[in-house]
Amino acid sequence: MSYLTATGVACANIAFIKYWGNRDDRLRLPSTGSISMNLDSLYARTSLTFDPGLKSDTLDLNGHPTGGRALTRVQAFLDLVRDLAGKPLHARVVSENNFPTGAGIASSAAAFSALSLAATHALGLELSERELSHLARRGSGSACRSIPAGFVEWQAGESDADSYAFSLARPDHWDLVDCIAIVSSQPKPVGSSEGHALAGTSPLQRARLAGAPKRLQACRAAILERDFNALAEVAELDSHLMHAVMMTSLRPLLYWAPASITVMQAVSAWRKDGLPAFYTLDAGPNVHVLCPASAAGQVEALLGALPGVLKVLKAHPGDGARLV
Ligand code: PMV
């Protein structure tokens, strides 16, 4: 009996220009492009073994045998890989991340990016970075951005074939630090797959989408020119726009906690006083506070002293997904 095994590691990422809403939910074709930075110290490690003796896939997530929707999602993703490879084998999947799951820190991005790499390798497929990113997108949209290294853009594309992510700049291009103020480690009540499907019900989504090309351009330029203030301005605007859409969809989604607002207001005040820092939030209450490495010690200490902040995680620009 042969066993086909591989392990992949991939970072989480934080979006400066957000992905929220699909033009095709099944294919995870986004309504807009998005731009993010990989987070080097926050990663998922996913191992899998295809075993001819298995009758169905199994999933162990952070040390717990897991069924339900998480398993169904992994099975559907593995079906794509099995089809590509032409090998109808089931797998045992073991995935762990070193940060809270489902709390707006892109745990599914890291996990599906690592799974794409491990699963294709284990079945003998040699995919290019672009092909891997294209595949990872089907597991979780933002996972396609954790395949390439550093600062990454996901182009919305005209069709399934050209919707994938690529590196705008390597991790050493700009030593930005993401100081993540953890205000809750609870999984979010409404996951992002459900949230994407609601985006179109917000009367604000159309305006958000109309301005996206301009914000993408501003963000791209700010990263390439290492222009912190320009990045701060466009990233905060984009985060507010996404959360405005979330709050006004028909089922309203309010991901913020009181402490999220405390952090946002504090960061705005610090920036007014000359400290280079800005904030952005994904689909959860934890606040990502970005600053140049030279300010990270001060930002970390200030965040840690705010009421409601349980701890602060720090990450620099991270590498792309890799096999171990
Ligand atoms: O990839 P998903 O379906 O988990 O969606 C991610 C959505 C946000 O994190 C809120 C924004 C983004 O671009 O990462």
C-alpha cells in the first residue's frame, strides 16, 4: 500500500485593500481586486496523507478531529485536487495554526494556502506559483494571496482563468510591522463565505466597488514608493468602506467590539501626534495596526496598555507558501 504525504506552511495575510463580495460565489471570483501583506509569524502548517485504504477524508484542526462545515469545505477542495491529478484517493488532513482561528486573522487563508501546496505535491502535481494561487482561491479567496511572497495583489480577472495573486514586492522591500491588538479570540459568529454572499445586499456595495480601482492604484503606488502616509490613508478608508458594507447588508454584520473602537480612536490620536501608525480590520474584532519597524516597540507598548487589549501579536512581511 502506498502513502502519499506532504506538509505545507503558509502565512496569514492582512488586506490593505479588502476583498468582500463575489461575482461568482462558487468559483470565488471576487467583485474587486485586493492587496495584502503576508504575516511572517502567523502561519498554518498543514500535513496530509492520501491513503488508498481511506473511505473518506478526515480533518484534524488544531488538535481536534473536526467534521461539519470545515470538513465539507476541505473535502470539496480536495475534490478539485483529485480531479486535477486524476487520482481518486482520500486523505487524512492535519492542520494547525499558531494564532486564533476564525477571528479575523485570516486563518482560512493560511490553512487553504498550505493545503493547496501540500495536496498538489502529495499527488505528484508540479504547479507554478500562479497555478497554485489560482487553485488556493477556490478554498478561500484570500488564500490565493498567501501563495506568493511579501506584498501581494490578487487581480479580480476577467474569468476564472486569470483570477490569481502575484507579488508586488518581496518581503524585504519594506519593513512594515503589523501589531495585532487581540481583543477577542472567539471565532466570529458569521464566517466570511456567508458574509461575501450578503455584500451585494448593502446599498453601499456599489459605491465601494466603483471606487476600488482608484484605491487599488493608490495602494500599489504607496507600497512601491514606501509612502507610509499614502498607505495609511487608503488602507483606513478601504477598511471603513468594507465595514460600512458589512454593517448595512441585509443581515447586518457588526464585527467590531467596544475595544476595537478604543484601539481605532487611539491610533488616530497617535498619528495626529506624529506616530506613524494606521489600522485596518478584517472580518473580526481584532485590530491590525501597521507601522514602520522603527515605531513597532512604541506601538506595541501603547496598544498593550489600552483597556480591552488582551495581547499584541507582531508580524513582519512574510514569505510565500512553502513545503517543509
Ligand atoms: O478569504 P475569505 O473568504 O476568508 O475572505 C476574507 C475577507 C477579508 O479578510 C475580510 C478581507 C480580505 O481581503 O482578506
